[in-house]
Amino acid sequence: MHQTYDYLIIGGGMAADTAAHGIRERDAEGTIGILGEEPTAPFPRPALSKKLWTDADFTEDDAALSTHDETGATIHLGTRATGIDREAKVVTTDGDDTFGYGRLLLATGGHPTTIDGLDAGDRVIYFRTLTDYHRLRELTSDGAHVAVVGGGYIGSELAAALVQNGCRVTLLHPDDVLGAPVFPASIATHLEKAFTDAGVEVRGGSTVSGGTSTADGVTLQLEDGSSLDADVVVVGLGIRPAGDLAGAAGLRRSDDGGIVVDEHLTTDDPDVLATGDVAEYPDRILGRRRVEHVDNANEMGAAAGRILAGSDETYDHTPYYYSVLFDDWYEAIGTLDASLETVEDHGDDGKAVVYYLDGGKVVGVLLWLVEDAKDAAREVIASGTGSPSGTIPV
């Protein structure tokens, strides 16, 4: 099969959805094709580890995106692109189909980071997709013992979600205190207590080296020589950017495997753009970076769509990210790295603003239970050097 689209998008995530909407802001008639590896239409990933677990009144229908209905894009599900012929402007797929394009957008996102010696299977889930969510729901419907591997962004959200849904949860992470690589000690200690108070068994200093699974359960092997038996294992260790397709087509890649773009989200090829998790772009206040969060997927995707359709704009949005963990929540801008110098302002009811400094310059701001301060955080980062304490009210 061969089809040609005015605009072809490789990747079926949120950035693809917002890109299609961005195209429609400028071009009501151009044809749009979306090639998605997953068997499901674009879906908001944050709901998969947050609200679908924690709000009984919130359903998949509430979260679902209506990409086709709202933009007219043709979505090819379960379709993996395997090659790009930039001269001929043709994309080939694993089904030997070909797709021609006028302009191409790479919204390939990433694939879950895996553990050598621990294969994905019926009871081992590397969590990323709506299909993974369905499988985890099925396996945990009767209050299973779930081992969550990873204490970062996804691992912590999954552990919190699962224990609130009646599961026995063991959270394995390599640090002394949960969240210690990201948060100052005062907040990391508070966060770990929130997990243990909720019934999560938090096992710090634990690194998984492998495991075996059967139809009935999984045995994890840890680097210290011990083992752990669980009914289900779900791994949340972040993603590896899916930039191989771009690299094979001769496009420049970032050091971590992403795709390098300019301020117009354009690669070395003027007819090929990249957006979302995979794109390393020049942020106007933070410098060149790659961001794996929903705000960036939404804003960058929409900008990429408009640029595909002829806009000469630059991408000048500095994205934020957020998480909800039991009764705590936070928003953040920039780099959160606890090894940096930090300045903490604490207020009432557990509120805090934490500034992360590198060489005397604020490079990140954590807003812990602090509302409506994202723009102020951006201004602090953009302002350069100076003492940040007290800048944002707590």
C-alpha cells in the first residue's frame, strides 16, 4: 500500500495529537497522516499513572483525545516506521507499506528503559502505554502484591496509585531516601513518610539485577544477592528517546539519543521537524534541552504543527511538569537536581519553594503545594544571578 499526505506524523502520542490540531490552525484542508506504533489512538499519558487510578469518577472516555474527529487526520495504528528516504520524501514501515509526505514531523517519543535480565512478559510490565495500563488493571484487580521498580517520576506515581487501589506495594529504588536525587532532604524525608504511612513498603538501596516469571508470579533478583517474590512487577525507570529512525536518515542526534532541532523545531532537513519527548531544542531561558513531560508535548506539538503548515514562529515556551502523590503535589520548572546548591523557603501547611542554583544562577524551581507561581518561577530563572530567597511568596 502507498499513500501520500501533505503532512505526515510519525508517532502516535500526545504531541502527534496537538501537532494535528496545530496544522488545522493554519491549514483547514491539507491531508494529515499519523503513523503510530501503539494499537490505540493518541491518549494522554499522565492519566495512566494519575487520575485513572485516583478518581473513581474519571474514565478513559473523559481522558480520551478525539484526534481523528477533530482534525480529520488518518491514524494508522500498529504501524512502525522503519525508514525515511528524505530525497524521495517517502517513509517505509514494518508492513512494507510506504507513505509519501510533503512535510514530515517526527514525534517518536521514547521507549521504556529496560533492565538486563528482566524480560517483559505477562506479569512484568515496562509501563508506558494505554495497553500497559489495561494489563496492570487486569493483574491487580484482586489486590495483588506489586513490586514497583523505580523511585523516580513514574515509579513513585505508580506505587502511590496502586496502594490506593488496594494492592500490597513494594517500591524498590537505589537511593537512601525516596526522592533524594531530586528533592532536598526536608522534602524527600516527608515524601518517603507519606508513602510508608500509606502502606507502601519502601526498600531503598535496592537495585534489580534480573528476574524470572511464571504464570503465577515473578521473582526479582537484587544486586545485594537477595530476592523478592511478587505477583506482578511494574517498571518505571523513564524512557530512552526514540531517535534511531532519524539517525538512520542522516539527521543529527543529541548526546542522549534524541533529535536535534533549531528554534523552529526543524532538523537538518527543512522539510523534517521533530517535537515532544524526542526533540532537543534551544529553550529561551534554560538553554538546549530535551523535556519528557505533557506541557512540552502539548505546547511544542501545537507549535510544530503550525510551523509545518507555514508559520515562521519560534518555540519560546519553557515547559513545566507536575506530579500528584497522595495529598502532596508539586509543579516544577527547569532542572531539579539535589546535588546542586538549593535555597528553601518554607511556608504554612507544608508549602515550600525550592530554588536550584548552578554557579550562582537559578536553573530550576520546585513549587511544593504552591499554586499559580509557574510564571514567577520562569521569571526567576530568566533573571540571571542574584539571591532568590523570598522572590516567590510561599
